[in-house]
Amino acid sequence: MTQVILRPHKEESLLRFHPWVFSGAIARIALDPDYPYDAPREGDLVQVRSSRGDILGVGHWQVGSIAVRILMFGVEALPADFWTATIAAAYRVRESLGLIRPDNDTYRLVHGEGDFLPGLIVDVYADTAVVQAHSVGMHYARHDVAQAIVSAVPAVRNVYYKSDDTLPFKAQLDGDRVGYLIHNQQSTIDNPQSDFWSTENGLQFRIDWLRGQKTGFFVDQRENRALVERYARGKDVLNMFCYTGGFSLYALRGGARTVDSVDVSQKAIDLVNVNVARNFPDDPRHHAYAADAFDFLNEKITNHKSEITNYDLIILDPPAFAKHRDAVRNALRGYQRINAKAIRQIRPGGILFTFSCSQAVDKEAFRLAVFSAAASVGRRVRILHQLHQPQDHPINIYHPEGEYLKGLVLYVE
Ligand code: SAH
């Protein structure tokens, strides 16, 4: 196996279990005599050693500033049962946390570094697991991953691979970036005759992993949706950036007076309507609008897009405004603008649930953006809850970069 030898003292972060080796930490690379190329190929398994030659671990070689992502510390090679053992361990964690139940078969099985599998995401929807590779190494491991999932998770019969948006754009890869790795059952998304529903806390969702965003559903808001349910009774609710309507269904079940769901994507709105009809047939309380968030909040009073001009509870869950560090300033301005607009639309004594899923925007920066929004509107605002990603999106304590979702629940006087 190719050996990556670090410069003196550069092993320290690895000894503290941080799973990344930066290219600047590398002194030299020793290829096997029979290795057919003159440099490691992206996605290869490589051994990492300290400057003194001590073995540090095995990981995937990458092109870019992160050169290796460690899969296992302190070994010279991955054990034969590496994939089955690691994925079975991730499953046992979800099971022990009580996330896998007849009324909840929607959960994240593998959350990258948080489950010691850097570059791999797996979400489970009833009998189907959706796998996303964020590294070329995980792309080449995809068949092992798929086998490990079906052996670890009794309910899973299909594994769909969806890495068209997540693999390095320029990577030269063998094999498809999308498609079923294992397919035993025709589900709705492929076959309109069958009836596929995935259940989250007793609410049923149609999940379109073929055409939907990410793996098809935002699994990371389950706990925060449940909190919306607790506050929804009797309220006029606006679910802005609703995607497939997760927060809307919980608000309806919580006894909201009305729920308006808004998303710029018509496809998302079509799915919201399917999901509401499935769980709350013919419920007159719900309306869905395909509209831009800023337009909706600006024009709503004059345009009568909705009959309601103000809300008791607003949810703002926008897409990541900052995809990279250099976009943070603009992102903060975006968060400030959208939050100011929402705070303006909240009736006295109302509640705002506001989120950021930009990893590059930290908790404090986000809170400051919301603070500026509140100050610019000039209302008295109190923080009721500080929210984050749920337990099936764990953060490896040695890899704080895994924290990305944060939210505030505000009481607006
Ligand atoms: N809250 C959702 C997830 C939101 S993802 C859930 O619980 O499932 C972000 C959503 O914002 C996407 O569905 C995207 O289509 C939508 N979006 C992006 N830009 C928008 C805009 N300018 N106005 C309204 N919606 C937008």
C-alpha cells in the first residue's frame, strides 16, 4: 500500500483522532515498487506514518488541501469486516437511541466523520437506503457500503446511490454516480403502482430520492419539527423554505389554525401537497405557494397571495447561504435580511423558528445576524431555545467541523 509520511510533529492532530491529513503536513510519499502509476490515485487507500515511521492509520487519498481522510487509526490495513462492522455499529447507535420504531423509519444511518466514515452519508427511508459519497474513496467503496447496509439493517432491501452533486466535479471516475446498487423492490418513485411512504414520528412522507434535493428529504429537522408541533396550537403558521413540508405536517398535527407552506420550487410544492393530502385529507387549513421567499414576504400584503397578512409562528429554514468560507459575509447579510422580513411579519407574542445549515457560518455569527435583524426592526425579542442537528447527525468530538445546523426560537413581542 502507498505510504504517506508526515513532516515532524504533524502527527499530533491524528494522535488526537482528527481524521484529516492536510497536504502541507506531508513530507513524502512512498509508492509500492509494483504500483503502476507515479503518484497515488485519488480514492486509493493509503497508510499514514509519522516522520519517525510510526503507523498512524489508513485512509482515502484525495486531491486538494485535505490529502487523506482517515478511516481507521493505528492500523496498517483495514480489517476485512471494516465496512460491515462500522456500519453495524452506526445502526446500533440509532437503535439504542430509540430512533428506529414502527412510527419512525426515517433516519440518518451514517453521518460522515460523526460516524467515523469521512465522506459518506447514508439516509434510510423505510426499505430504501440512499448513499451519498463526498469523496472518490467512498465512491470506490460504494458496493462494500451497500452490502454492509443490507446486512446491518434488517428493514433495508434497496440501496440507491446518489452522488452526482457531491463528488468532486472534475474527478475522473469509473462507474456511475447515480443508480441502484441493490434493488429488490419497486418503490413508488420508480413505479407509480406501488405505494411508498417513509414515516417520521408517525407522519408519512413521499420521498423522491431520484429527483429530490440531497438524498430526497431533510432528515436533520426531525426534533425541531417536533418542537414546532408543541407550539403550533391555534396559530397561523408560515413554513418558509418548506421543501417537502416537514414542518407543515407537524404544525397541522399540533393543531395550527392555518399553515402556509412556501418554496420557490414547484416540484417541492407538489410534494408538500401530496404529503398533506396523505396525512390530513381535505384539510382546509393548509395552503402551499410556489414563490420566492423575499417576494412572498414583501408582496404578500399587497398581492393577497395568502389571505393572512401576519403570522403567529414563522419557520425560516433556508438553503445554505454560504457554501464556502469566502461567501460568509454575503450569507450573513442574507440571514439578516430574511430574518428582518420575518420578524416584521410576526404578530405580537409570536414565535420565529430560524435556522442556518451553512457549516461555514458558526453559531455565534448566525446569532449576531439574527440579533442585527431584530435590532433593525426594533422589536423586543427573546431567545427561547437554541437548536441544533439531531442525534443521528452526531458530531465527532475530535472533528468539530461536523457541526452545521443551528437554530434559534425567538419570542417576538
Ligand atoms: N425546511 C425544509 C428544508 C429546506 S431546504 C424541510 O424541513 O424539509 C431549502 C429549501 O429552500 C429548498 O426546498 C429550496 O427549493 C428552497 N429555496 C431556495 N431558495 C429559495 C427562495 N429564494 N425562496 C423560496 N424558497 C427557496
